[in-house]
Amino acid sequence: MSPLADFDSSSGSLRLLFKRPGFLEARPIFLVGRARVCRSCLAVVPFLDQRHRQELAEKWDELIPVAPDPTPETPPSPGSPS
């Protein structure tokens, strides 16, 4: 799985937005072409088009998540099954 990204649909298209790699550098953005939804848990699984899939593969190791990974001592969210 990729690092955590913001999911933005306000522009009429779905986009995955990662943090800027540097102060003046552009924010990596990948357009979502299609998506599937799980019938049991309603999770949305987006799919990129071929061009953005290739760009994601090229930048994979440079992507910075929008939020840090939870640490082992982080308590679970309220209502979380874990």
C-alpha cells in the first residue's frame, strides 16, 4: 500500500494528494480514474489511469504521507474494533 494520502473530490474528479517533498516543490497529485466499493465495509478502493499509475511507480520511494504512522503506544480511536 502507498503512504496515506488526502482524498479530494471537490474539483469534480478524485485526486490523491501527498505532502510536498520540499518547501517550493509541487505537491504530488495522482488522478483517480475509477473506484470500487466493498459491499460489506463500504471501503472505497480507487484505481489510477495508466499515466498516473506510471508516475506513482516512478515517485513511490519519494512520497511523504500526509499524517505520520501511528506508534505502538498510540491508543486506538474511539469505536475502533482493535
